[in-house]
Amino acid sequence: MAAPEPPQVDIKEQEDWLVTYADAITLLMAFFVMLLTFAEYDIPAYQEAAAAIKEEVGGGVEISEMQGLKMDVEDVVYNMQADQVVNVEMDKDGIVIELASSAFYKPGSAEIREQAMPVLEKISQTLKAPKFLNYNIEIEGHTDDDPINTARFPSNWELSAGRAAGCLRFLIEQEMEPQRMKAIAFAETRPKVPNRDAEGNRIKENQAINRRVAIRVYPMSLSETEAFGKKLDLKEMLKGESKTPAEQKALPSGAQQALPPAETPQPAMQTQ
């Protein structure tokens, strides 16, 4: 007697679950793509992580772009002998260059001292280097809690705003891109240390620390970088159209530009 034939299995029915599985995977992929679209990238943290990974893999010391910027600014400050009145720090967003108001501004004024200008000029040369063009520059004005009441500065808000705007304007005069920059006034609302002791007496050393202008430098977002790049392209295009035919001719091969005269060393800045 022949053995009974095995029951027929409907293969199509066994694979029906694949349709549901594929739908679920597609929906999950769309969900994560949407999250990625709305996410804000922590670029400094990414740079630090990338440098750490390269250091582990390569075996050598790897410096992130943010660390390189900080070191470049610190070198400028040290070479200008301004390390007593300029402090360079790094936070979660980027670097912070703090200028002591007593060394950079006259008391109760937003006018930059003449002897402080060379330091700002050198800092601006670092910040406008091509490799740092995709960094925003945010300038904050801070005061202590002593009130001011003059015709030009009725309160600390106007004084802090004037100092931040004056620093911004000076940097723009050094041919920095205005699209990268922003000025903010905080008056006495963001002290680094207490202005007064428990009895309400002034702590002059702390007040001097709180009187400052902070230059915050941090990477642009992806959308900001794209918009800024388009503005630079348009600016270069308009600049090229404005040149005369003679100016548009290239320099002959091997032509050399005259070197600028050597700079004389700047005197050390003194706090007041």
C-alpha cells in the first residue's frame, strides 16, 4: 500500500507576514528621516568626537577645528601681550573671547581705546581666515550693577549695547562679513561673579570681572552655512562684474606682489 501523500502547504499564505513587516520597516524609516530633518546638530560635539576617534585609530594627537581656532586666538593674545585682559575659553557651543572693559573702553564710554585696537585687529584676522568663515560671531555687552545715567547712556542697557555694537562695527571695518555677526546687550543681568557681598557692599574686584565684552564664536548650522555660501557667491559675482576689463586681466606668470612692511611690536596693554 502506497504511503499517504503529505498535505499541501500554501506557501503564499506563509509569506503574507512579509507585507506587514515591510510596511512597518518603511514607516519606521520615514519616521527617523523626519526626526533627522528636524534635528539640530551639535557641531562642536561632533568635531570633538571625530577628533577623538581619529586619535584612537591613528595613534597620534588629533586637534579638532574648534580646538585649532581656540589655539590660534590664544597665540594672538599671547603674542600681543594681552593675556592679562583677554581670556579665551571653550564651552559647549564654541569658543568665548572675553575682553576686560577697563582695558578696552574708557570709563562710562563705548569708545574703544586706541591701544586696544591692534589686539582686535589681530583677532579679526584669525576669525576671517577661510577655514573659519562658516562660524557665527556673537558679541555680548555686560556691565556691573552700578547704575549709569548720562545723556548718551541713560542706563546700563544702553552702555552694554553701545560697547557690543562698537566692537561689532570695528570688526566689520576690518572686512569681516556682517552676515556672520550679531550684537547683544545684557547690562548687569548676567554677572560671572557676585557684584556685592551678603551685606550689600560692592566687591570691586568682582565688578571689574563682570564689566566685559564677550565674543562668542560658534559653527553655523547647515542651513546657515548654505545661505551664507550663496551670499558669498553672489558677492564675488557682483565684484567681478564691477571690475574694469584692465582689472580683470590676470597677472603675468611669475609676477610677484610687493611685501608689506614689517609690523612693529605693539606695547603691552595695561588694565585700568
